[in-house]
Amino acid sequence: MKTDDRAIRVREVRRQLARNGPARTRDFDGDFEYITLPERDCDLLRDLLIAEQARTVVEVGLAYGSSALAVGEALVSQGHAEPRHILIDPFQKDMWANTGWDLLCSAGLDLISTLVPERSSDAFPQLIAEGLVADAAFVDGSHVFHEVFLDLYYLRKVVKPGGLVILDDDDKPSVRTAAHYFEVNLGWTALPDPFAAGTWRRLGDDAGGGSVPRCRALRLPEVVSEPRSGDFLPF
């Protein structure tokens, strides 16, 4: 299948998912709308990865597959010889009834995708041992602070120098606080609002707080260096 045909197929599956929702959802009212990355944000994610010319992307959290389809569209749209998409989700089968993975397969993205059905804290050490190097990562797994911190810790070892780590739910204090350590102490820098045209949310669901884009992209330094213990800056 030609590159253009693959991208058209993925776009059609994406449109149907956004329009009609998935074939199966959990037994919660509005669960798909609450969980999934909105279509406009998915478009911005796709465009950012294309601009980065990303060939290999790691994604933490698959769920209903909206963001994964956008990542897949970016990967098959560029004509790379061997694009690769690694998805980590220990709950895809039991919690999500394989809905996201089935949608990827229906879009033909199983040819470039690998599903790792383990917790990210267990999956990343093995991926690192296998020598995985990614151009970018999209993080939408657990939102517990220490789990987010671990994801970012391991992604520092997986994502290439100068690569991108893109965060969903950046309005949540646990996510922002974990990321802030890497900004303050390790030189990660936020891109200037690539998701400004997407969904905005109140910080920490505080009605009196400011609003920020739902997603945020951080660029890793081109030169990797280990800080000394005495150089620690509070975050």
C-alpha cells in the first residue's frame, strides 16, 4: 500500500471514531469524551510529529486509540522506510476490551505498531535493554505523580537528545510538577504553544486558576549531562 493510501485509511478511521465513538466503552456516562484526546488536539499532535520528521514514537497509554491513530497517521504520512510506534498499556485488554488496538488494526497500523501490555515502569527497562531510541514520546498513562516521574525518567534514556516528550493532561498538578523537575534540573524546554489552538483547561480544576493547553511539548537538550547532587534546584 502506498504512503498516501495508508494515510487516507488512517484519517478515515480517525474521522469515524471522532464522529461515532468507539464500538465499546466502559460503563461510565461520557467515558469516551472524558478519556480520549479530542480530534483537534490529535491533529496538532500529528502535525507536530510530522514537523519533527519523527520516525520512531513511544506512547504511554492506548485506551480508545484516538492519540495513537494521530501518531500513526504522522508516521505513515512521511514516507519513512521503517516507521515504528511502540505503545505501552497494561490495561488495553481487560479495561479497554482491546478497543484501541482493534482500531489501529482496522487502520492498518498494526504493521508498524507494537503493543507492550505491561506497566510502563516494567516495560521501559526492557525497551532500554533492547536499545530502543525514539524521536518522540506521547505520555498519557497514570497521572499519579511518582508514575509520571518514572515515565519521564525512563524517557530521558529512550528519547534521543533534542527529541520531544509530549504530555497530555498538563493541567494536572501531578503531571506539571513531575515535568517541572526535568525543566528546572535537566534543561528540558517547553515549545512555544504548539497546542495553543487545542483544548484549554483550568489548572488543577481550580475555577479561580489560570488556563493552559491540555497538551504540552518539551524538548530534551541536544547534549546530555548528569547534574551533580549539589546542583539540585527545588522544583
